[in-house]
Amino acid sequence: MEPRPRSFYVLSAFFALFVLFLYGPTLTIGILSFQGEGGGLTFPMRGVSMYWFYDLFEQQAVGDIWGSFRRSIILGLMVMATTVVVSVMGGLAFRKKFAGSGILFYLIITALVIPSILVSLGVGLLFSQSGLNVHWSTSGFGAQLTWTLPFGLLIMFAVFNRFDKSFEEAARDLGASPWQTIRHVVLPIIAPSLIGVALFGFTLSYDEFARTLLTAGSYNTLPLEIYGMTTNVTSPVLYALGTLTTLFSLLIIGGFLALALLSNQRKARAGSDAGKGV
């Protein structure tokens, strides 16, 4: 076996440092969340316990953790559903050129490069000056869509650029209506991509801070609540909250991956059954 070149070890060390830099803070918070009852916010740890996780479920003197968590979940689901529906509709619309399609495409992309805090300020001012209620479910919802929709649309553009139109032609030849073609042919084929768009939409909304800062109104989402608590709460209960929210995010990702895996298994089984039938 030939010895590995020196560059291999250099690149491996660089990659290990990158992974440590990427996940080190999360691991540190996870470890410190298991501080003993008399522990603080830094090392060395004073014992190991689940005290701060229990304390997290007690009535907090400062902050509305579970109310903000509920609002973030509801807002994330709203943004996720809207992003999936609009992205699919936009992807289908852009399959054919229409007047102004190029300008509209660049307007969509522009939303990604505008500083988030300016978007938050603009949406908040628009709602307040129009006499509309600045609320997480209205102005906050709209501000977050300026972040999630461009990602969803870009994914759908890439999916439909590679989509084989012969499947749709075959369905129409068999007498399927346009809606039946979309429902029974197009959507099942792009289902894994839809799961990816949904995952993007939910996670981007769930942890969004800047675009929600000036558009959430009187009720905070979870990122805003955690930021506000950092100036008042000086105990490892914040680390316990960070650990639980991280585990929740991983659970959501795992759920979407499981759905994608089940979808692929059903397709493979259907293809195998069709082959046996032939």
C-alpha cells in the first residue's frame, strides 16, 4: 500500500478543524446544559445533573419561553406551507417564457441580497403606516416569506429544468386532464424536492431573527425571546433551552428525511411490481 501524500494529512487536519469550528459551540452548549445546581455559565462544571432542564419547565421570572416556542412553530408551519405551494406554482409558471419573466426572476433573487434588517424595517413601516397590525402572524409572516420563497423557487426552477416532459405527454395521451397530470404524475415525481423545500421553509422560519425583529409586534418568536433573555437570565437554563431546541430541529430534519426515504422505497417497490407484472 502506497503511503498517503502529505497533502492528505494537511487537508484532513483542516477539515477536522472546520468541523470543530462548526459544531464546537453547539457541543459546548450541550455539555454546559448539564451543569450541577450550583453551576454557572462557564467551565469548569460544578457537578453533572438535569437540574436546568427541570428548571426550564418551571415558571420563569423573565420571558415567555413556551409561548414564543408555540408562536415559532405555528409561524414556521405557515411559512412552510406557503413556500411549498407558491414554489410549485412558480416553478410550473416559469417552465414557459412569458412577458416580464426575466425581470420577475431577478426581483425574486434580489430579496436574497437585501440586508435582512432593512427588509424587517421596511415591512414593519409598511404595515404601521398603512394602519395594519404589526404582528408575528401578519407582518412577521410576510417578512419571512421574502427569505424562504426565493430559496424554494430556485429549487423548483432546478427541478423543472431537469423534468422529463414525456411523462406528462404520456399521461395526456391516456386521457388525463391537466389537473390529473399534475396530481398523479408531476407531484409524485417531485415529492422528494417538495420535502426539501418544506424543510428549507420551516427551518429558515424557525430560527429567523433579523427579519422578525421589527415585524413581530408585541409577541416574540423563540429566537427573539432567547435574545431578550440573554440580557436578564444568567443561568444555564439558557443552555438547556438551546439543547432542547437543537434536538427539536434535528427531530424535524429526521422526520423529513424519513418521509423522503419512505417515498423512495414506495417508488422502488412500485417499479419492482411493475417489472414483475411485465
